[in-house]
Amino acid sequence: MTFFGIVLGVVLLQRGGELFLASRNARHIRARGGYEVGEEHYKYIVTLHLLFFVSLLLEVSLKEAPFALPAWWMYPFSLFLLAQFLRYWCMQSLGRHWNTRILILPGAQPVIRGPYRFLRHPNYLVVAVELFSLPLSFSAFLTAITFSILNAWLLLRIRIPLEEKSLYEPEK
């Protein structure tokens, strides 16, 4: 198995575990009267991430020298690994409030510990870094650029403003 195959497999397992954790956390929040906002755009986020992995696999597989690492692969890959530390710091800081969905628990205050002391949305920074650095690690330039732009458009235009409004100006 190639280094690319190992990395892709580990990341896919990681995402599967995160979806399981998010589902468990969602049940916990809903059982306490929480509700979801933005569910209509969540399918687009899931689709974007699924297509990201398909694009990454296709672009790397169709290269002239599939699965060969560029000489500079360790720089974007190191950035990708640093993003993983930030991801788990975010998850640990949010605890049972961490989710891939926007779930609001009435009366709960936004978390301001861990990386949330410094940034309002550090997990979105993690996603942006991942979508750019992981493909670059394997010379998948088209995937890196395309999905970085799509992610920025979806996050900056739709998700972050909705999350801001929901967390800091709850309607329910």
C-alpha cells in the first residue's frame, strides 16, 4: 500500500469516527431541548466533502506517476498534521457541544475556552487548511484550488453567518 493510500484510509476512518461522535453529541443536545439550524445546507457540506475525497483520489490516480510524492511534500503535509492538532483541541474544548451540524442549546453560552479564546471558528480554519494542504501534499493542485474555493464560498457566504446569527442572536 502506498503512503497516499494509508493517509487517505486514516483520514476517511477519522471522518467516519467524527460523524459517529457528531451523531452521539447531537442526540445529547436534542435530548436537552437543542435544535438544529441550517439543516437545508448541511447536505451540500457533506456532498462537498465526499466529492473532495473522490477528486483527490482521481487526481492522484490519474497523474503521470500516480502516488509519487513531490520533493516538497512534507511542508503541506506538516501543515495538514498541525491542523489535526487544532481539530482535536477544538473537539476537546467543545466537548459534547462539538458537531458537524449547527445545533443550538437554548440558554447555553458560546464556548470561549481552548482555541475559541482566540478565534470564533477555529474548526473552520482546520477544514480550510485540510482542503488545501492534503491535496498539495500529493500534487493534486486542481483539487486543492477547487475545493478551497468551494469551501470558502460555502463557509464564508452561508454557514459562518448563519452560525453567528444562531449562536449570538438565538430566535427560539
